[in-house]
Amino acid sequence: MSDNSIHAVAALQAVGSKRGRDWPKHLVIWLILALQLLPLYMMFQISFKDNTEFLTNPWFPLLPWHWHFDNFVYGVKLIGPYIGNTVFIATVSASCTIFLATLAAYFFARYKMPLSNVLWSIFLVLMLLPAIANIVPLFMLLKSMNLLNTLQALIVIAMAGGQVFNTFILRNFIEDLPKDLFEAAEIDGASHFQQIINIVVPMSAPIIGTLFILSFLGQWNDFMMPLIVLRDRELFTLGVGLVYLNGEYVKQWGQIMSAFMVASIPLIIIFLFCMKLFVRGLAAGAVKG
Amino acid sequence: MPATIISTRKALRQWHLYLFVVPSLLLIGTFCYYPAISAIIHSFFDWQGSDQMQFLGLDNFKRALADPILRQSFGTMCILVVANFFKMVPAILLAVVIHRLTSDKWQYWYRVLLIVPMVVPGLVSLFIWKFFFDPNLGIINNAFDLLHIKHMLVWLDVNWFHSGTFRMDAPISWLSEPRLIIPSLIFWGFPWVGAVSVFIFLAGLQGIGTEVYEAAELDGASPFQKFTHIELPLIMTQVRLNVILMMIGALQDYGLQFMLLGGNGGAGMKGMVPGLWMFNRAFLAGEFGYACSIGIILFFLILLMTYINNKYIRVDK
């Protein structure tokens, strides 16, 4: 047997053996993922039970014809208004954040004006400074601005908090766009605003989508700020609503779990439609570290 | 695209360009810089939240250094950080196994499955875990009964530790028994494979080509040798990055402790962490000035971590 054919056989064996030995890997992955997904499974199956069914049979789902859909009626009634508030805050703040960040990123990417560097370092410094000490003075600031117990407070804080990261990412992206495009647009007499709408936004749509989702997720999951800012029940966001739900209705687990399900459904729907954006956004975040 | 340079004289005519950054600057000035500066100033004052303040000099910081609860909270935090080292193991294992799969399709779908728990609001998974820990209804106690782990724990306790933590006649109360609070916090989120950390490790592993594996296989390397000689060295940067991110997270996160145990950190304040103590002093005790000074101490610790991260960890960037 010649040298070449030995290599060929070895390569074939390597490929063949790899395929043959893939099932233990799948087993390990499924085992870990099963444990990781256990909370979601429990939430799903308990949400269809009442307390006695849960106590006699905590682990396994009921047969579909025994499901208590009235739990969900309760869940929607309870969580629905909170979801409305949260969707409002998350959409408005994510859109405004990214709009303003795009403007700022456009400025930094295209022009080098006097003071540009100073202004840029004002942004960069915040990337490094932790915000932990801010929460107490922020509360006082909102109090003196009469913004306590309003949804606007949450929106402006989210907008301010998102400026640095989004501007940073968008600036890098806009800098990589070909200059000819902007020059051609300028010859045609396009204003800066038109250039942003017609060049920057279409060309960086994927990154804008990813940033929008990240910022939306951040608002959706936040509960510390709403908990400090909001007092009135009508204004509660999902986070505060869930905290109060957890405190009040300790008895009916089926109803609580169905409320949790209802709280998760909007994001699950978004996730199904933008799975690629989620996976890519997280992978990009991971590479950036 | 290189940025167009605009000279000072030209800038006077094109001043309106600055309007593009003004909104962002106003926002971060008001809601990021002003509170930070205000926190520094107020950390030197006795401030109960009103306009009246009394200058204390460094008294707040002296008090913080001597504060037994703050010390205890840093101890708790250190235990949680050390535990987090071991909690990285399943994420590394999972990333390596996913990376070794030959099928790209499966790799993609496992990533999707990893993200699924992230789609559920963080609070919901937090409360589901709180429900798992429930002494009477929680499924952890249920599983421990089914698998006879409780018998074992009681036997160990009676014969070896004599702490009286585990008793046959009472359900294990994970979150209200002081001795069990820290173990519960550590166990929380088992098996600890968050999408972000797995993705960070996967990003590090991506650099390894198949030919490296083929070469290793020709040399007869076992799967474990492949891990120690190929994969682990390549993800060491990511491991160190994860460690730093984790320590920064431990310094500034207190939502978990607040939600599971309440503003006082549970029975005996066992679950108190520094961030929660700051929150507690400000919003439960009304000592805003003292809370600011705790915040400033945490601020400098996080800054130190970030500095170490940028200086020593991200050398390859």
C-alpha cells in the first residue's frame, strides 16, 4: 500500500469513526439541556393544573382533555395590562435609543470636528464606569424632576443607559460603509438626515435589528428600576407585576404558572420570527466579549 | 471610510453638525454623569433624602470599613464567586461537546435551544426557581424524597455534623434556614449553562480547524487529551474573561438575592451581598448618604476589575 492510500484510509476512518461516536455527545448535550430546560417544562405543565392535581402529580403533564384553560383566562387578565405597559416602554425606548445613537454614531463616523475627540471620550469613559453607585442619586433626581411614578422616567433612563453601547457599535459599523455612497448622495443634494434614512439605515439594518432586540430584551427583563420608580398599579411593568404577583397569590400555583407563561409568550413569538437575529446578536456579543 | 476632517474655521459654519450628538450628550449628562457626581458628593454627607445635609468628611467610609454587615456581605460574595468558578465547568463541557459535533445543523439547533431559556423573562425563571425551593410544594424537596437523598442528608447531619439543619420530621426549608441560604444561592440555576457563557466559549473554540483534530486523532490522542491539549489552552482567554465578568457581576448584581430573600438578605442576613446592603440602607433605612458611600466603594472595586480586564486579560486584542 502506498503512502497516499494509507492517508486516504486513515482520513476515511477518522470521518467514519467521528460519525459513529457522535451519539454519546448528543446524549451529554441532551442531558444538560434537559436539566437547563426543566424550569420551562415545569412552568408549562403546571400552568394547566389546579393545586390538587399538582400535589398528586407534580412531575408529569396532564392529558390534554384535562387541561385547565381557565388558568390562562386568569393569567391574561392579571398580566395583560402589565404586558401592555412593558411593550410600550420597551418599544419606545428601544426605538428612541437607537435613533439617537444612530445620529451620534453618524456624526462620529463621518466627521472629525474640533472637540470630536473630547466628545467621544465622554462616551467611552461611560463604557468603563460602572453605574452601581448611580441608583440612589438617580432616584432623587427623578423625584426632583417629578418623574417618579411615570413611564417616561423608565423610558429616558433606558435611553440614556443605551446611548454609549449602541453608539459605539453603530459608529464602527458606519465607518465601514463605502464613502462613495455618501459622496454621491451629497452631490445629489441629500441632507444629512436623508443620508441617514436612505444610506445608513438600509445598509446597517441587520445590526440595527440586533441592537433593537438587545435593547428590547433589556427593558423586558428589567425590574429593579420599575420597582423603585413605579407606585400605581395601572403603570406596573411586567417586572413589578410579577414581583407583586409572587408576593400575593401564593396559593394557586397553576394560575401563577399560567401568568408566567403569559408573560413569556410575547418574547417567544418575537423569538420565533427573529431567531437568526437572536443567535447572531448573542454570538456577536460573545465575540466582542 | 475615513472621517472627513473639518477645521475649526469650517466648523463655525457647520455648527449644526454638532446637533447630531447633542441629544445623546444631554441624556448621558443628565442620567449618567450627574448621578455619578452626585453620588461622590453625597457620600461625604449625612443625607436622609431631604435638602438638609450635614457634612461628615470621611465618616461614611470609616463606618463602611467597620460595618460588620458589609464585611459579612463581602464574605458571602467571595463564597459565591469561588463557587462560580466551579459553576463554569458545565458550560465549558457543553461548549466543547457542541463544538466537537460534526453536524453544523445540530450545532445551530443546540444554540437555539440554549437561547430558549433567555427568552423567558429573567424574573419568571427566578420565581420558578424560588418555587422549586419551596419547602412544602417545591420539586427539589420532592425529588430529594423520591431519590432518598434526604435520608442521606439527615443521616450525615445526625452522625457527623450535628447541626440540626436536616431533620426527618420537617421539610428542608432551603431559603429560610440560615445555614442553607448560601448553598441554595449556589445551587440556584443548576446546571448553570447560560447561553452567554457557552457562546463565549464557543467563540473561542471556533478558531480550531478540523485538521487539528485529524492530526490529534492520527497521533492517537484520547478525547480527554484533546481537551487538555487543544481546547482548554485555546479557551483560556475566554475563561479568564468569564471570570472577570463574573466578579464584576457579583459586585453589582443583587436582584437575585433581593427577589429570593427580600431586602434584608434572608434569615440572619446570610444572603446579604454588598449591592443589596447599599439598596437596603438607601431605600429601607433612608440613609442615602451612607448608601452612596457603599456605592462608591463598589464603584472603585468594579473599576479595578475592569482595569485588570483591559490591561491583562484582553492582551490578544
